[in-house]
Amino acid sequence: MIRTITIGAFISVQGDYVQALPNGMIAVKVGQTIYEGRPV
């Protein structure tokens, strides 16, 4: 499933959902890189 997250104030990343984190953030994978941020 593709999810969108925000990293900082102006950067959004869209990628494959990896996992939910205990602090309310989620992780998404883009290529070989995993990003963590707040869900949109």
C-alpha cells in the first residue's frame, strides 16, 4: 500500500508502507531507502 508522509515542514515522501512506529510516525520505503515521518 502506498502512503504519504511529511518530513519537516515542506517535504513530502510517497512510498510503500513499511510499519507504524510507537511515536505515531510511520515508515515508508522508496527504492532501497526507508523514511520515517508523520502520515498525511
